[in-house]
Amino acid sequence: MTVIVLRLGHRIFRDQRITSHCALVSRAFGADGFIYSGEKDKGMEDSVKKVARQWGGKFKVKYTQKWKNIIREWKGRTVHLTVYGMPLESKTKELRSEKNLLIIVGGEKVPPEVYKSVDLNISVTNQPHSEIAALSMLLDRYFDGTEFRKTFPGAKLKAVPQERGKKVIRL
Amino acid sequence: MTVIVLRLGHRIFRDQRITSHCALVSRAFGADGFIYSGEKDKGMEDSVKKVARQWGGKFKVKYTQKWKNIIREWKGRTVHLTVYGMPLESKTKELRSEKNLLIIVGGEKVPPEVYKSVDLNISVTNQPHSEIAALSMLLDRYFDGTEFRKTFPGAKLKAVPQERGKKVIRL
């Protein structure tokens, strides 16, 4: 079972935090890795890798210019998140039947060929909001809430749930 | 039933897109309004209001400097989203029993008094990721998926779900 998130068209100045949130959500909600295209952004990559190193798990981050090949050669289902797609709730069953998922998160301008070449175009609410929220919802529905029980082997930091205040332990 | 999202400590330069995503997620996932503190940001406000005007519904956006009063005077439960809080899944039932929810989304530095003064500190996964994703998950669990069937009266634009491509109708 492999779930990878592919973020298209990253722009350093405008998207740095949005893309890094997408990557961190991918990790926290159970994806195995994050690939991004557009402008290479060492600062963004390093910040995500640092979180992955400190908080555990085997999450990988990679940059590519060949995103078309990644979509074309994917062994499993390819899913594009877009406000214009089919409702998530109508496709959840189909998604869950697939072991290997490539989730494509667009940037400012998504080429029409993405809509055509993927297996599914999926929308979360069909309202304009956030690729970060859409991604978290898709992963939640795919993993059916089990992402909340995911463990992160090798973690150096762990937040211990508190009713009040903050508690982080070093392992 | 009233659900308001309160975003603390907005900074124009660094947070513009993050805060606007929080506001748009609030709207799309069923909240009634969005209040933010920190730096007043007319550009961010206008962009969210424009979406609300075009895509319908009665979503309100407001700026405040008196966020402490808003928390103190809230009639209903106050919930703070934080990586350090109690797991969302352990508090879902309690949340759903409450008709009026104030959801507090922190900025860079959340004053300790926020942790102390709210009814619930809640975390989504206890891993570092994104306030936008955490907010969408909290609203999803609170509304139990009914947010996907929410209608937006008075909409001028509507996305019509498509297997391929984009279709937006003007009403």
C-alpha cells in the first residue's frame, strides 16, 4: 500500500507555506511521501524533512520536473483534487478499493491534460476553499479515520495529549 | 446553532494565504462566520468576502482586537485547536452535544491563557501539520459529514461536478 501526494506548480514566494502545509498534512494523515514540481524550494523541503526527522516515520519528500511521467507511470489509481470534480463522498468506496494512490494537488493553473489523464477528479464540497483541507479530507476518507492511530517509529519528539497546556517529550 | 471560527494573531505578510484558507474552509465546511485578530488585512478580508458574495450563503467576516472578550463572552463551548490538545476523536461526542461553538485557531505564538480559558484544547493527530487541515477535520466531525450537503442560497456561481474538466454555471 503506497500513497503519494504530488503537488504541481509550486512557487517559492507565493506558495511556500501552503505547500509545506500540504506536505505536513500528507505525512500526519498517513501518506508515504510527497513529490512537488514547479520551483525547487530547498527551504521548504528542509523544513518538512526536519519535522519528519524529529517526529518520526518514514515520510519522504522529493522534487521533480517530470510530473507528467509520475502520473503516467503510476501503478495504481491517480486522483486529482479540484473544486470542479466529483463529490468525494460519491467516490470514497472506489478510492478505498485501491491500494496505491497518487493524489494530485494543483497549483495556480492546472493544465487541462491533468483533468483528462487522471483516473478520478474529486472535489471536497464543490466550494472554493483550500487544497490543504481537501487533501486532509481525502486522506481521512481513504484511511477511514485510522490515520488518527498511525504511529511514527523513530520519533525524537512526541506531543502528549493534554487538557490544558503543552507537553512534548524527547524520546 | 452558531459556529464561529476565531483566528488569532494574523500577520499580513506571512499569514495572508493561510488565514484566507482558514476563512474559506470555515465557510465551505459550514461555519457561520470568521473573526480574526492581529493585523487588520483588508486585502485578505475582501478576497474572502468576494468568494462569499459570488458563491452564496450568509458567511460573515470580521476583524477584532478584542479577541479575549469574544472568548470570555461566548455563549456555548469554546474549542482551541492545538497540536498539544486532546485527540479530536475522544471529544467528538462532547462537541456534537453543543449547539454554539467558538473554534479558536492560533497564530505563531498563542498566549498560555488561551489554553487555560477555553473549554477544550483539541488536537487532530497530535502531529505538527496545518491549522487549515485541523479546522476542516474539526468541522467535519462536528457536522458529521452533513457539511457536504450544505447549500449556499443566493449563489451567483456554482460548480457542477464533472468526471473531467470544469463546469461553472452563473445563476
